[in-house]
Amino acid sequence: DAKTTQPPSMDCAEGRAANLPCNHSTISGNEYVYWYRQIHSQGPQYIIHGLKNNETNEMASLIITEDRKSSTLILPHATLRDTAVYYCIVYYGNNRLAFGKGNQVVVIP
Amino acid sequence: DGGITQSPKYLFRKEGQNVTLSCEQNLNHDAMYWYRQDPGQGLRLIYYSQIVNDFQKGDIAEGYSVSREKKESFPLTVTSAQKNPTAFYLCASIPPPGEYTEAFFGQGTRLTVV
């Protein structure tokens, strides 16, 4: 089973920031938090990952709480092409990799 | 270019027949994974392999079998024991442990059993 909990779905307005929450209260010390997204019938696409510091790349920002029990993925200016299922997962190296059901995000014009 | 190749993209089989889905990678990754996805559902782990000649069951292994005779290949067989085999199947691989262990995915195989 997945070690993370996400809301099943959420809407956000085009052009606004989208904040996607994730709980991972049982995360181990060496496990990273990864975010992927999947557009219909394609393989998931990597977005960002982090261990304990906040991270930013060209796609998104990742905010991890100090206790590492939860994180938030921020899409700074959501576009219609950001509509997808977003997966928050925790793992280390080549261990068991479980995705769960993800969060269906719909960007509304 | 390095990547993961799943074949075929679409597969039709009669009920009761075994069918094997191919997954090949030239990324030199040790770990490979098979997932099943049903409409409106997330990815469920079927089997994974961390090294050649070794593999572990995931959450929904019943009715499936795998082999890992080569590092590059991790075929999945959907057997007649799988009660509802119609689904979208995804294969993934991960680099050796380190900071950047992003998972790489194939484009998937859509299996339809008639």
C-alpha cells in the first residue's frame, strides 16, 4: 500500500497558484518525497523531489514540513495543461515503489 | 536514446489465454516495476525486481507472473487465473540508490480480453 494520503480531487483556477497537499506521517529517515503527474493514458511524469529542504525547479516548488510528515506541491501559475492526476510518493533508492490513487487536479478556465 | 520500451501498445486476447507483456530498458537500471491501472484508479503495484534473478510480489500479484533473467528485460505474464485482466499496464525502472532516483516509465500496454 502507498504510504501517503492525498485528497482524491481538487479544482484550481487558471493563472492562480495550485497547492497540492500530501500526508506521509510514516516516512522513514532516508526516504525522499517525490511528486509525479499522469495525463490520461500516459506514463507518469516526474515533477520534483526532496528530502527535508524546500525545493524549486522550472515546473513546481515543494514545501516539506520540518517534521517531514507532510508536504505541499505548488504549481505557481496553473495552466489548463496542468490538469492531471498528481501522485505524492515516498521511497528510497530501488525499494518498493507504491503510488496509490493520487489527486485528480482540474484547472478551470 | 535511453529509455523504457513496452510492447505492444494495444493487445487483444481471448478469455482464458495467457499473454506476456514486454518491458525492455537500456538505462542500466537494476530495479524494475510493473503496475496495473484501471479507469479512474491509481497505479497498483503488481511485481517488482531489484536485481536480476530476483523479484517480489506487490499488492496485486495474484494471476500474474514475472521473470528477470536479464537486467534489461522484465516481462509480465497475465495468466488465465487473473479474473479481470483488462487494464492499462505500466512498466517502470529506477536508477541505483542515490540522490536522483527518478522513476522512468514506459508508455504502457492496454490489454483487452474479449
